[in-house]
Amino acid sequence: MLFESTRGASPVVDFEAALLGGLAPDGGLYMPDRWPELNSADTADDYAATAINVMWPYVAGSIDADVFADICTDAYATFRHPAVVPLVQIDEQQWLLELFHGPTLAFKDVALQLVGRLFDHVLERRGERITIVGATSGDTGSAAIDGVRHCHNVDIIILYPEGRTSEVQRRQMTTVEADHVHTVAIDGTFDDCQDLVKAMFADRDFRERMNLSAVNSINWARVMAQVVYYVTTSRALGGPTSFCVPTGNFGNVLAGWIARRMGADIHRFHIASNSNDILARFVQDRDMSALDVVATLSPSMDIQVSSNFERLLFEMNGRDGEHTAAQMAAFRSEGRLDVSAAQHAEWIAPVFTAGRVSDADTLDEIARVHADCGLLIDPHTATGTRVARANGGDGPVVTLATAHPAKFPDAVERATGVRPALPDGLADLYERPERIRAMAADLALVQDFVASVSRVGR
């Protein structure tokens, strides 16, 4: 399997190079050169075993089969639930897929526990060191840090928007005591953080000097690992299944689209947005225009530039990288992405619906689910269950429960009167000392900091 850039101006690479590179040199995102078909004979009950089989076509030729199997088994042994991603039924047709049983209580662990181990294996074998620079709206940062905290050949710098994450999300990043882990509070939004990361990758001299790599969902390995839970869930329900996905950056729902493209029995995807509703406006009205980011109770979705949509756009354009690059350049300069009515009718309308959920409705939904089922859900999951009820009705709908409610205790307590407790292992999080560093959203300033802490070349 080889990987090509969505912008068409970079050489094709193997899995190992796509993993370590993250972003292609031309600024595009890596995509596999073909879509493998799922093995219909693979009905393993064990999550790790299914993960090995689903992902193997993408890594074959870069990593030995036995090594990859050990990496997957080790990654998913870190989860607190034996099913790794258990399904919970909440009414006749509605289900929750609990993706928060990993070390940092968020769905990002499902991919990043694997990706960290892949980095460690490849870098150790090659005798190389990398500098990981990432942007987070809340959960990616802590999951990435936990995924690589034991990697000897990695320095990691995570940028997060100051004051726009929950306290638990922030503390999970700033309380890690490791010399190779660094977090920076950026005076701005997640989109500002993401722009800084992309600009560093676009600076070829800096990128090569620091040997930069990425853990955001711009890294193909992140998306690849998320495909697995769509496969296991659709198989568990034994028929056409729809999914409701709370998403801002489009990576999670894109993984579902890929699972469907590979042959998983998936009917539709319902996209749940908060007030930062660029994806909902695009699905409903073909309006992908970036507005100002609004702070909400679901901060991981406070995004207006959905990076992973570029991968689907590349497919919609018949894998025409030059055309995709021109569209993305126009979006960056004008704040609007134009997709033809014919493309929207062919690619979007038959597969996706979407809904927007306000903060008030989010609180109402958290309260409703608690009253009806006795379950506490976080604000992101609540946007999903709300949209699933409104847009469902065509068979079972599985809402992705993307974070543990204890990551957002203030909102959950406000809605239900119950303050969710952190699980064992994180119970002392509020007592741990923090290392906080704040910076303006200034590229030169951030690059100087990255260069000062990276051990590449030393």
C-alpha cells in the first residue's frame, strides 16, 4: 500500500513514511492509493484481533505481521473495559458506543495508544528521533502525550487554546512530569493553534531541521485506527447501522466513511455540531463558510476549519490533487469552500445528515439521558444523542460517546446536579502541580520555543 497527497504535488510514500511525516511536503494529507475490502470471514470477538485484521492492509510491507500484532495487543490492553469500546443501549433504537475507557478518558486514546507504539517501534529500528508538534481543542493533547510519554525517541509539543479547554483536559496535559513533554497555551482559538502547526510543517527548512511529525488527525495512522470501532460496532448489531458522530475536525466521521467504503454495513452518518456549525451548514445547505469560533460547553468541537474534510474532498474530486489544492487555497484566503451541487448530491446528501445543538439544548439532553437511563454523558456526547433522536428513525443509531463525563464535570453537574468522579488513576489530578506556559499566536515565537526544547540533532 502506498500513500499519496491530497494536493498531488508530493511523491507517493509507504506507510512508515506517512506515519512519521504526518503532513505531506506539499501541505496535503496522506491517503492510501486504494481502499481494501474487509475480510467478511473475520468475525473475531476480540477487539485487538479485529483491529489487526482491519488495519493490516495499510501497514503490510512496512511492519512485520508479528510485530504489528504485538503492538495492537499491547495498545488495547491499556483500556479499563474488557470490550475496549463497549456498546450500551439507551432506548429501543439508540445506542452509545463508549470510546472513553482509555488512559485519558477520550476517544483519541483508541488511536493514539496505537500510534505512540508505532512511532516507538519505527524510530527505534531506524535509530532516529522526531519532534511531534500538535494542536488540540482539548482531548488530542493529553491522549497524544500519554501515547508517547514512554517513547525515548520523541519530543512532543502540544499547543492548546488558553481558557478554551475544560480544567480536566488542561490538567491532563500540564501535570505530566516528563522532560520530553511540553505544552503551550496559545492566546487564540483551536483554529489558531492548528494554523501554527500547519505553518511549521509548511516551512520546509524548519520541518527538516526539527524532523517534525504530527499526531493530529492529519496523520493517516490516527484515522486508520478509528476505522476499527465502526467495523466492530456494525458487526455487533448485525445489520445496517447508522452512526451519530459529534465532530468538529471531521476526522472521526471520516473514519466511519472509510469503514463504509471498505464494506462495513453502515447506512448513514449523522453529524452533530455545536454553535460552531460549519459542517452542519455544509451538509444541510452546501454552505462551508468559516465564521468566528464561539466558545461552547463542548470545546473539543469549537472549530471552523475542519482539516480532515480535505480527504473526502479529494475523493469527491476523483483524486485530482491539483483541483483539491486550488480549492483549499481558496478556502484559506476567502474563508469559503465551494462544492458543486452535483458533487453534494452525489457524495453528501445520500450518506450524511447533520444537526446543530445549542448549549441550552446540550444541558437539556444531559439531563434527559440521566433521567431516562441513569447515565451521565459529557456535553459532546449529548450533542450526538440529541441529533440522533432528531435525525434517526431508519434502524439502529449508534452515538459515539467521545469523552468520559468527568472530563466536563461543571457542565454535567449543572445539568443533573451530580458531579461525576474521575476514575481511579486520575483521582488526584486536581492536586498535581501544573507546568503552564503561555504564548501569543506568533509563528516565530512558537518556532523558537520548539527549537529550544527539541533534542533532534543534539
